[in-house]
Amino acid sequence: MSAASAPAPRRWEGVDQALERMVLRACLDQAPERRRVRDAFKDVQLSIDHCLFKGQYSDIGTKEKLAILMIIGCGSQGSGTSYEKNSRGVEIFSKCWYPENHRIKAIVCLCHGYGDTCTFFLDGIARKIASAGYGVFALDYPGFGLSEGLHGFIPSFDTLVDDVAEHFTKVKENPEHRGLPSFLFGQSMGGAVALKIHFKQPNEWDGAILVAPMCKIADDVIPPWPVQQVLIFMARLLPKEKLVPQKDLAELAFKEKKKQEQCSYNVIAYKDKPRLRTALEMLRTTKEIESRLEEVSLPIIILHGEGDLVTDPAVSKALYDKAKSSDKTLRLYKDAYHAILEGEPDEAIFQVLDDIISWLDQHSTKKVPSS
């Protein structure tokens, strides 16, 4: 067979060719197409050979609904996926995981990273935490995953934080959850979201779990200063354009090559160059957080790979040193990369998860003051 007539290499081995073509040709700029693609591909996602998907946890219920619908019935009634608009009129997708046969110990509210959604690797993380007795709640940010909005576009990080805080407030106001401890869980960019929620609601959370938090983007990932100035100017004219140069973050974040390749199965995650406004909002947010580390006052555990080339582990150390929290823990993992819950060897991933659950167990049993 000649090179000209040879079949094109397959993106996903074992996946139906028609499905593969449909996914690769889809324009994911808007939510309806992302929802169609994810619905067609979700069984393929869950079949991949990754330790987060192979864990067998009995009696774990899940719901894929918007906050208001989910809060009313996050129990044994009903199933499926639905969407409802938040106070800004934006359709938000959310999901929860919970132990079915006993009362949950505490609420854990997950904030996903920039290149993630709450329907892929985060699903495996949430199931593991729910299997330890916790109710776990997450949402896709506007413009990410299955939520409404231009794909990967963050016109205002503060507005994004307001949307997330609104969702989690409704979760906590559910009468079934009243009196339970509540914890923020932020990974990478989600760490910045969690910290901004804490600044916004300094006395409303019982602790925070920060996994490789985006308190500062590593210098090697940020464009040089002259390029930044050009991008700032262009962002005023073309805020939605994908013009920001970026290295392959999956290659930088995942230690194991096979797990890095498995990122491609999250077909609705944003993988293009960052949009101009998005990049500037993230850079502005990290500078703000880095200047406010001493304001962190709630119990925290910070978990970071010492070999992280995406978010700077030195700033996690600074957060630990500067936070005025009397209850703070820092876990640094030797030679680990950015994706310590997805891209490391299996035993390393479960070590981090065990460290998180152990911390939750210690803190969820503490007496919560009545309101």
C-alpha cells in the first residue's frame, strides 16, 4: 500500500471510526455541541485503563444536574442530566457523588482546573472521596465542560468565582446538609477559585484542600514581559482570540506518558491556546492571590509536587508560611509533577488521595459551631 493510500492514524484505538470522526470534527465553542459530543463519548471515557476509573466503590450514588435540582433530590430519586440557569441567566452543569446508605460526614466542594471538567478525572477523584463517607459537589465553570458559555473564555475571574460561590451556597443551604462541616477543594486553577471564595466568604468554610494551587504560574509557562505587554494591548481589541503562546501543559503536568495520552479522552476539555482575556485574567488573579497569602485564615492542607513546572511550588510553601491559619499542613511530593492526582504512578496517586481523606477525617469530626 502506498503512503498516499495508507489509512490515517487513529486518535483513539478501539473507538468506532464514525464516532471518532464526529468528535474530531465537532466545533466545541458552544455548550450544545460539547454536550452532544460528551454524551456520545462518555462510555469510551469510562473504559480507559486509568486507576481513577478502575476503582470499584459500592453504594456510591451520583447525580448530574444543576444545583437547584440536585439540592432538592440528591438522594435515591431520579437520575439523568439537566440544566438550569443561575442568577446571571447562565446554564450551569453540576454533579454530585454521595454514599447511598448512610449520612454523609461532611460536604466537599470541588473546583476543577483550567484544562479539566467535572466529568472525567475529577469523577474518579470524587468517587474515591465519596467512598470515604463524604458528599462531593462540583460544577463546570461557565465556558468549560458542559456549562454554557464560549469555550475556555473567562471574561472576568471574579464573576466566575461569584458563580461558583453561588452554586456551593445553595448546596450548603440544603436542609439535609445543615450543620455539616463544609470544605473547599481546589486543584490548579481551582485552587485560585477556592482561595478567592475564601476571601469572599472568610468565615463560612471549615477548611480547604489545595492541590497544586494556582497561586503563581511558573515563570517558564508565562510569556516574556514584552510579549505580555503586546497581549494586554491586543486583549482590548480581540479578547476572545486564541493568540497566547503556550507550551504543551499535559506534557509538563503528567509524569507518566500513558496517563498524559489519556488526557485526550476528555474530549470536551479546553485544549487550545488560551484566549487573550482568559490568560490575562488568570495572570491578574495569581498576582492578587500572591499578594494576599497572609489573609488565608481557615484550616488548610496544601499538596504539591516538588517537580511541578506549571504552578510554582515555591508559592505553596509561601502560602504555608504566610497564612495566618493556626491549622495548616503542607505536603510536598518528591519529584512529582503538576497532576499529582492524575499523572503520577498509581501508588503515588492513591497516596495523595489517602492524605486528603485522612485530613478530612480529622477535620470533619471537629465540633462545628451552631449558627
